[in-house]
Amino acid sequence: MLQAASELRSSPASAQTESMTEDNDLRSKREYHLVPHHKSGWLMSKQAYDKMAKKLKKQHGFKTSQLKFSATTMGMAVDSSLMKTRGPPCVAQFGRNPFEMVVSGYLYHMAESEPWLHRSFRQVAKHGPYNECKPSLIDGQTAIWCKEHKRKIFRNTHWMHKAFRGINQVAMHSVSTNGSTFLPHVDAKETFPQYLKRVSLDAGLIAEYIWASNASLAPMRFTHDFAESHACSKNMCFHEFYENCKDAWQRLMHAWQVEEPQYTLMLSAALKSCPRGNHWARKHSSKEQMKRKLLNHAPAHDMVKRLRELDRLHLNGAIAELEEHIGCPVSGKYKEPA
């Protein structure tokens, strides 16, 4: 009887059952993180998160707390402090060609598309003490510990910290020995958008790169490498959702190893966020923001071409190196016509 029991425990069917149980336990603990960056699909991924969370709310076997929108945690990370999760992480990073990101950001910021862009360089400089604050993750929330103020600042303040730091860096580069050769001095009374409209295209693109290098490009590189080194994680390029949105979401769901019935629920919900033909995506776009402010600009592909030259001449090829590292090609209107 003992021998028979031993054989039963070691039988293939028994081992398969144990394996399935372990897989189910693992899936029940997994966290699924949507990680966008500024100008790399933030709105689309937020819409997808909201719609998937709503669909899953009444679904048994999947905790809505497993699904995360990590724009202000992992999306801001440049070290491991913001990558700690309670369960095994399945990360979906929404990357984008860095030349596209800089040009898109240049237009978007020039059009004063968000409230934080209404502050002058002088007003932003008053937040100088926050520049040295250290970000951390506490109970799943982004927190910044500021020694000068002896307190923690939570949630969206981390994004403001990054945005204001970028604006301060533009101001500092405009008066530095190297930066001042191609960046006119900022006026303390003007805003970042006013500065972009005042200076030449070359200076504006370089100023935008300086802003983006800390706020979005560095986090994109870090999260890209994190996703590459973690099973069930996937690096996606934003342009894929314009070219074949359904296929892009399907590949992501397969990488996440999502099974039925959650697969169909999550996929159908995510497809409602597809940017092509999406009213909110169009309204949020750099092109539409510039149009609303009656601002003209050179063709996007010409600006990308010029930025490549500036990158070669003044930035030691930093953007081109990141482009190769991320692996997302120039696409759409940013791509030079054949």
C-alpha cells in the first residue's frame, strides 16, 4: 500500500496537477504593470487601464489590484527603488523612438498643453529645494522624501518634481559655458513655452532634449532594460498601436500569459483605447494642441532630420545611441517620405 501510494504521488498526472496548481498560484499573485512615459502613449495606456480595470472588477479569479498603471512609479524610475512590487511583476513598457519623443514634446510644450507649463522660470526655480529630493516607493505609492522639509510628498508630485527639474536644467544650461553657445539665456519672467516660441528651432529642440533627458528618456531606458530581464514582461513601441492595434495588444496579452476568461475581457477593453480614430488621442496630440493655439511649425520629419544633425554636432550622438538601444523606429509623420 505504501509503495502504491508512492507511485501515485509520483505519477505524471499527479505531477501535472501540482504544476497547474503552482501556475495558478503564481498567476494569482502576479502584478501587471502598464508603464508609459511622457509622449510615449500615456493617454492610451491610461485609457486601457481604466477600461480593463472596469471589466475585471466583477470577474472572479482576478484581483483588480493586480493590474497597475505605473506612470508615476515605474514610469519615472531610473534605479531599482521604484521597481519593487509585492508580487511577481509583468511589465508592459510603452516606448517610442526618442527623436519622435523630443520633437513631439517640443510642439506639445510650445502649445502650453498642460497647467504646469504656465509657470515662469522664476516660479519653477522656487521649487529648487525639491530638486535634490529622493524618490522612493512606499506601500505602492510614489513618495519623495525631502530632507529640507522633513516630509514625504506623494503621488503626482513625483511627476512635477521631474517636470520642474527639467525646466531648471534648461535655465542652467542657458547660462553655462557649453549650453550658452547655442541656448539663448532664459528670461526669469517667461515660461518654458514662451521660451520655445522665442528661440530658434535648433535652440528649441536642444532645450526640449535637455528637459526630456531626465523626465522621460532616462526612465524609458531603465524600464526597457528592466522589462528585458523579467519573464512575462514586454517592451512595446507606441507606433505599433497605430499600425495594428489589435495585434499589438494580443502580443502583449500573450507575453503576460493571460488566460481565459480574463484574456477576452482584457483584450476587448484594451482595444477601446486604440489611438487611431480615438477622439481623446486626437485632442491630446501635439498637432491638435498646436492647431488650437494657431501655431505653425515645420514638417515633423524635417524637425527629426534637423534633430539628428544637432545630436551629431552637439549631443555626442546621445539620442541616436538611445534610439538603437530602445529599438523603436521613426514612424508616421516623423518618418521622412520615400
